[in-house]
Amino acid sequence: MSLRRLAPPEIQPASFAFNAENAEWAKMTIAKYPQGRQASAVISLLWRGQEQEGWVTHPMIEAVARMLSMPFIRVLEVATFYTMFNLQPVGTHLVQVCTTTPCWLRGSDAVVAACKKHIHPHPHTVSDDGKFSWMEVECLGACVNAPMLQIGSDFYEDIDGPITEKLIADLRAGKEIKPGPQNSRKSSEPEGGALTLTDQALYDGSIIGKYKVQAPAPVEPPKKPAT
């Protein structure tokens, strides 16, 4: 695993505070834990902070540490260990490209090339318009639909270079894009449609009892002769 550090001081904000809604949420979340166990809420609070700001900042870690009565270094350890936390600014749309073996074998190199062309040549760098940044990630869990990527909280599967370019262009133009497979596939069925469990009788109830096998009558064991 590569070394993860906080962004340099010159790009860190001066302060951090949860907005009113998130502050109330944080208070309720902390209250779920027994006295002395409030540190268990650290991941939840960092995640909510990232949702609010887009990335985890130094002042955010300090604020969460104070809220949970934790040493700063303990919260920093959590933030730098889990790769789901962004330690530097990201674009409005964070594009996470899966390049693990199944996606790579199915052409994720072309997806990466599209991100380099239309976002920035280097990962973890915000585009000039501030709308995008991209990064390579490990398996996102849709190997059957490889290659795939994640944008925000949504997953886009069965993609290639041109499809990736269109997704980026549509988002840049303010258009809504539909998550899921980007070809004719439904869910994780074979391309072209399902090949198994297609008999309608499986679903309308008419198959019940059709293949019932009549069990043979039990055979009585021979009786012992009387003595």
C-alpha cells in the first residue's frame, strides 16, 4: 500500500465545522455508543465530514478528535489507513476506475486513457474546471460487468473508452446519467438476456407439484417367529 499523507498545509482550509444538520446527526451518532466508547463513531464522523467537504482536512481531523475526546494522532491513523477517505481536494465528480485483474482484462486501460484525456493526465488532480478528478482503485465488486467505474455513490458497468468519454461529457454538460450497465445487459445477466430460469411456470405457480415423485410404500420388516 502506498504511503498516504494529508494534503500540504498551503491548501488546507483554516477551519472546519459541521453544518447544523450534520452537527445534529453527529450528536445522535455519538450518543449511540456507551460512555467511554465514543471513539467507535470516528469512521462515521469522518465519512459525514467528507460528504460535506469532499475530502478529509487537517482541521476536520482536529474537530472530530475533540468531539470524540480522542488524540489527534488516533483520528489521523484512521483517516490515512482507509483509502475511502480523500486526503486532498477532489472535483465535484470523483471518478474511481477499477483496474483490478477482471476489469483490466476487459479493457480498463481504455477507461483510464479516457480519464487522462478528458479530466487530467495525472490521477488525484482536479480538472481545470473543478468538476472532475479521477483515481485508480481496487475491485469495486462487479467483476461480471467489467470494466466498471464509480462516480460519487453510483456504479457504471460494462463500459469502454467511448462510453467513459460520453459519461464525462454528459456530466460536464449538466446532464443526468443512468447508473448500472451501459449496454443492453440487465443487472448481471448474460449479454442479450437471461439463459436460465426463463420458464414462466417457475413464477406463476403452475409448476408446483409437476415433478412430485410418489414415494413407494414403506416395506414392513419381517416379523420374528414366535418362540
